[in-house]
Amino acid sequence: MAQIEGVVVTPLRKIPDERGCIFHMLRNDSPVFEKFGEIYFSLIHPGVIKAWHYHKSMKLNYACIHGKIKLVLYDNREGSSTRGNIMELFIGDENYALVTVPPEVWNGFKGIGTETAIVANCATIPHDPNEIFRNDPFTSKIPYNWELKQG
């Protein structure tokens, strides 16, 4: 898998017991924690694509707390040592992890599996519509095909 400069994948813990389960996500003493801006949750149904976007200033901290997603990142940053790289990650029930995405990295995700996924994002700044840039999931500007890949 290609890497992207500044992207950090941190395995996370789930602590189950007879009452349910605790899902760790992000602590203020974590090496990837910068500052708190806001946290929100995004529901994504199976087969649905939410892409593409990037933030000019916001650092994202994604965790899929229920279900599964395919998270895709594309580095088109001027001067980046990994410019042109695509990073594809499968996170959720089978791979519970925190994915830290730096500003200006295009990202999007697709719901996979059979149930609605819940994605949490602990962002470094509150949402600001003036610092987000969007593109169509099927744009030719990003060299990625969202179709299901057959083994």
C-alpha cells in the first residue's frame, strides 16, 4: 500500500465485557492529538460513496466505530514527497483504527459490507465552509476507481 506523508494509522482498543464495549478513539496525550475543534459522526449506508473533499486547515481523526468503510486518501499537495500517491484503508469492525489525515489531502469513504457504518471524526478546528474543498466522487482529477475490486 502506498503511504502518504503525514497520514498516521493508529490501532485502537476495544474493551468488551458482559455489559457491552468501550471503544477508545483519541486522548489528549496521544502523539497524534493536536487540539480539539469538534467531533461529529457520519452515517454511511452500504455502497454509498462520500467523496471527495479536503480541508485547507483542519486535521481529521477518523475512526469507524460501527460497520466497515473503505477510506481512500489522495495526496495532491505541492511539495509533498508522496504527491500522486493513493492510500486505501479498510477500517471498522475488523480493523479498528484511528486514521489521522493532514490538511490538503483529498479523502473520501465508501460504506462496505451489509450494514450502515458510523464514522467519528475528531477534528482540530470547528467546521468552516470556507476552508473545505469538494469534488465529485468520479472526477477524472483524482486517479481512483470506486468500483468493487474482484479478488
